[in-house]
Amino acid sequence: MAKVTLKDYEGIERPTWCPGCGDYGILAAVKQALVSLDISPHEIMMVSGIGCGSKLPHYMAGNEFNSVHGRALPVATGIHLANHSLKVLVICGDGDSYGIGGNHFMHAARRNVDIVHIPQNNQVYGLTTGQFSPTSDLGYASKTSPGGTIEQPVNPIALALAAGATFVSRSFAGDPKHLAGLIAKAIQHRGYALVDSLQPCVVWNKKNTYDWFRERIYKLEEQPDYNPSDRDWAWKKAQEWGDRIPIGIFYQADGRLTLEEQIPALKEGPLVFQDLRSKVVQDAGRLRGMFM
């Protein structure tokens, strides 16, 4: 069988993002990660929400579910429970992930459902023309905070660690090669994997630009004290933001049971391939509401 190529992931739609948008780098990285692992389009499911970044699956070949704002993670959880033979990637913005979807973010992490979560974090609501978002820096001026936002920004890395995530990472859309490597490792990880992707918005966010990030970003894996198996070390690195911004894998814990590994009905294989009349499948259906 021929190896998967980038051409296999070419979509039929052309991106409508603004020229220079960081989403282009994330799109390239997602494709490259899947190709590097020789995963075919029919083997993946991409789930998105609402926003500029949530249009990414439209521009690729593969299975796709475009959910409502903030609900991509529970939808992805349901899809994965129905067919855990698929590689499920959740691709949505910082508003979807850390704002209206913040409660789902926490529970997906603590349940350790085997999905890859790739928030495109541009620190602004870009699609709705520039309101401040949950990750906007303190003092960030926008049309809804003309005097500068007075809210402390959400720290996605710290939140994921506190919630019990087993793979916590961050990368930068301006470095698609680094981002692709992290996404590939996240896909190979067994359990919930966060890949927070810093994504400059060239139209609405005039502060957190490509140059602003490049002056501050450094790679964790190049540091002499690099130790992603140490949760205390990861927590300390998670607090860094401003003059120095770390990217890479903050924390990875292997061996913890995933959500689907603890559900008896799934021991016989994906539900989509089982007899729907069996008692074990019917019992699984009754549990469905627990994960929404």
C-alpha cells in the first residue's frame, strides 16, 4: 500500500483566512503530522466549533464534524466512544476551548479521553471582529475593552495540569515544523493531549504578533533542566509568560488508563462494529449522558 502524502490531504475548498493568518501554519502542521505517521484521511475525525480556526477541517480531506460554539470536546468524546478506532482531533479557537468550552476542557482532561485537542490560541475573538478573549493579556485594548481588559488571562497549560491531563504542550504557528512534531507526538500519546497553538491574528491582535512571539519564545527540549515527566517542573514552567514564553512538551505521563479503556462495552471493540441489540451496547448507551 502506498504511503500517505500531503496531496492525500488536499481539500476541495480554498482557505478564506486573512493573508498572514497563523491558521495557515497550523493547517500545514496538522497535515504534516498526519503524513509523518502515515495516517490516511479515512482514519481520522476532525471536530471543530465556531470561529476562524474552526474552519480548518473544511480545508482538508478527511472525516469532519463542525459542532456548535464551545461544544467540540463533548462531541469529540461521543464520536470517540462510538468508534475509538478513529484518530480524533479537536481543532478550535481559544474562545471555543477556554471560554464557553472551558468546562468541557477540564473534564476531557481529567477523564483522559484519547483525543488530541489543538486550540488555535490567537488571544482574541477574530471572527467576530476583535473582542478580547479568555487568553487576552491583562490590559489588552479592544473594541470591548477600549481601556484595556481588567481580567487576568486564562493559563491553559496550568489549567490542563491542574485538571489531570496526561499530555500538555504548546507550540507556535510561526514554526510549523516544531508544531507538526508536537502534534505527531500528541497523536501517538494514549490519552488526552493538549497542543496549545499560539496563533498570531494579523488583523485584530496588533500586540501578540509574529515578531513579538519570536523575541520571547524558547524551546523547552533545548533546556538543560528539561524533564517533562516531573509535574512540579511542568507547573513551574507553566507560569512563565511575558519576557520568556516556553514551547514544547511541559508534561507527559504514560500508563494511565484512558476513558474508553475503562468502559466494559468497548472491550469488544468499537461500538460501530458491534451488534446494537446486545445488552452491553445498550448499557453503554445509557451511560452516554454522563460525558456531555
